[in-house]
Amino acid sequence: MKCPACTSGEQRVLSTRTGDSKITLPRGMRKVGAVWYWRGTDGLTKEIEAKLRDAKLSMRAGSTPVQARLWWEKHISPALVAAVPDDDVAGTLEEIIRKYEADELATIKRDATKKEYEGRIRRLRAVFRTKRYPKNEVQALLSGYLSAVIVTQHLHDNRERAASANKDIQLLSRMFRLARVRWGLTTFNPCDGIEYLPEAPRDQYVSDERYAQIYNVASPVLQCMLEISTQTGAREGMIFDIRIGDYDETQISLRVTKKRNDKGYITKSYSMTPDLWAALTRALELRKKNRGGAASLPSDYLFITKQGNPCGKEAFKTLWRAVRTKLGLQPREITFHDMRAKAASDSASDVSAQELLHHEDVKVTKRVYRRKVPTGTPLPSAIGGRGGS
């Protein structure tokens, strides 16, 4: 295979000599003062330049043509090769995976999310990378092409890790959607219509005694969050998003970001109770101890860090990790999301739990969030009869 730089006109010859040898520098090299710099000159190389700059790589190539050429071969040439499929890669799933890594994975900013997706890509690559992808529905019926049958068999082989396997194939389906609508590589998605593995819902119920243990070792701010969650069923993201103007002595409105409208969210109102008011009032007093917390506006976030920034997932993880350490809990033994399940489980009925958690289908509430094992009342002795006929 030819170097993609050669086939795309990336090379150019500069009349630069070192001794008796002529140095060939690639297109995009320019000399500013005594230093050589490189920049992208077309769509592909400009995209490569942007990614390298995002990775904090300087475009300073060196002070001599030799250094500039070596810099280009180290940083730019591999990126160009990766962008153009090899002959044995074109038409295989490896081609789609590489496209996804360049277009989608590179845009993920959060390290934890990026690491999770990289793990899923590694598993998909290990199983499917050499499989040829069908470009239409007819090819999917031919031997040697990735089909719904092969994908389903993969799920069946990994049924002991159902949740993770389902997410892997959901990512694969996402890749094929992009291959169809963005990259124009295929018109067929072999993941469409497959049956995913059934996932056993989490059954961890936090008893009142266990909740008291968690509450007692939590920081004051986390205690307020725990109270809000166990009383309203709010997710951690909904709690982060509470503004000072969202509540008063009569009610509180929480933003439900998983149900989006043209605003990006809908609001759910709850009647104010003395216990909920106490938690919110305490949170506001704690806020005043942080930078900028004393001067608060209705649009300001209720929960902020010591530096005055809105509380987010990373700050919250620090608070929750301290609880796990003090109680000796494993990472998934008890999660903050279990507080939402506790609110549902402690509700008077399935319907009241559904309304509290703003679910559209009560079946979801019953299957996933109603975790408290019901207690029955023993019947009286059958000796002498129970009053029935």
C-alpha cells in the first residue's frame, strides 16, 4: 500500500540541502524565523492537526529540515496511515471501528467515559475486527459477512455478563448507524431487530438501619443530598441541578433531564414537607461557607464546591468515596442510586412510588425500584377453626 501522504499530494520537495543531500519536506511545513512549523492544508490534515493540538502537541517541528522531517514522520505520518484503511482492513469491521475512534471517541472529554468506551471497543475488536460488514441486506445473507445471527450468538456466549454484553452490542449498533448516515459505508445494520439479553435488576435495599449508618459517616453536604434523595427519589444529577429559586415553603421543582423537551428537561413538583425543608435550609447554610456562597441569587446552584463551582460528578464521587471507605463498602455494594430505590420501596404503594419517581410505566417501578421484601402477617392457628366456612 502506498503512503497516504503520497497519494493525497501531501509531499512536496523543498530546495533544502544538508551537505550533498536534498531534504524532502511534506506539504504544510513552513519556516518562521529559524524554526520549522507544520500545519494542515486540507480537510484530513487539518483534522489531524486539531486532534494533535487537543492532545497538547506543539506544531514546532524543529530548527533544521532534518528535524522537521523526523518530527513529521513521528507524529503526522502514522495519523495519515491510520486515517486511510489498509487493503486488508477495507470492508471489515476494523474499518468502521477506526472511523468511530477518529470521529466519535476522540470527542469524548470525560476520562472515565472515554476509558469505558475504549474497553468496549477492545472487546468488539477482539471478536469482530476481521469480519466483513455487509453493505446491504443481501450481503448480510452471504457467508463470511457479519449478520444478526452472529451478533445474537455473541450475546448468547456472553450471557453471564448480560448488562456489559448488551452495552457492547449497543455500541456496535451505534457504529453501524454512523457508517450508514455519516460515512456512507453501508446501508444495513446487522444489529437492528436483535433480542438483547435479559438483565436481572439490582435488588439492593437500604434498610433504615443501614441508611442511618451511611448518614452518620457522611459529610454535612452529602447528608443533605441523602435526605433529598430518600424523600423525593431524586437522582444525583437532579440534586446537582437544584437552584436556590427552585423551592419555597410550599413546594420544590426538580429538573428531570432524562425526559427532554425543547428546554432540555421537564420539571417535577413536590409538596414541601418539614423534613425536606430542613434539608434544603441546612444545605443553603452550608453553601454560605464556600467561596461566593454568601451572596446567592435565585438562579444560583444550591450545591457548590469550596471553590464556588457547581457541584458535579467528580466532587460528588469524592464525598461518596469517603463514605465507602469509612464503612468498608465495595464499589457497587451500595450506591447513591440505591437511595432513589429506597424512596420507591418505602412508598405506600406501587402507584405512589411511580408518581414519586415520575415513571411512565409502573412496571419499571415495580421491577427495578420496589426492592423492599414485603412482610406478611401469619394466620391464626387452625385449631378450633379460623372463622371461615
